[in-house]
Amino acid sequence: MTVQIRLVTGTHCHLCEQAKAILQPLLSARQMQLLELNIEDDPTVAELYGLRIPVLLFPDGSEKGWPFTAAQIARMLDPLV
């Protein structure tokens, strides 16, 4: 089963693009999948995260908001492999 990490994003969000650039190599190396949740597609997601995107949502329910580094995310992903 592939581990899925969700990224709460928004349209025209330059910070979200930076986050994806950090995440792609980390997730690819661990054979994990990135699912994007756009705040414009779901009012509940917009209410919860609209003012703090990008936000990573992990399978264990933990979250990591921006800003984050590749090293921080790598440490959070390692237990999931």
C-alpha cells in the first residue's frame, strides 16, 4: 500500500509551489504519493486551512504548516516508510 501525504494548497499560491518542490524528491525517494487538496474545492478545508496554506497532512493525523525544510519533512516521513 502506498503512503499518501496530503498537501492543502490554493490556486496561484507561490508558497504551495515551493512546498511541492521540496516534497517531490522526498516523496519520490520513499515511493510515497502526494495528494493535493485545494481550498477552493472544499469549504470545510478552506475554513480549516485557508489562512495557513500550504499545510501537510500526514496519515497519523499530524500536520506541518509552512514554512518547512526538506530536513524537517524527511524526519517526519522516515517513520512512515
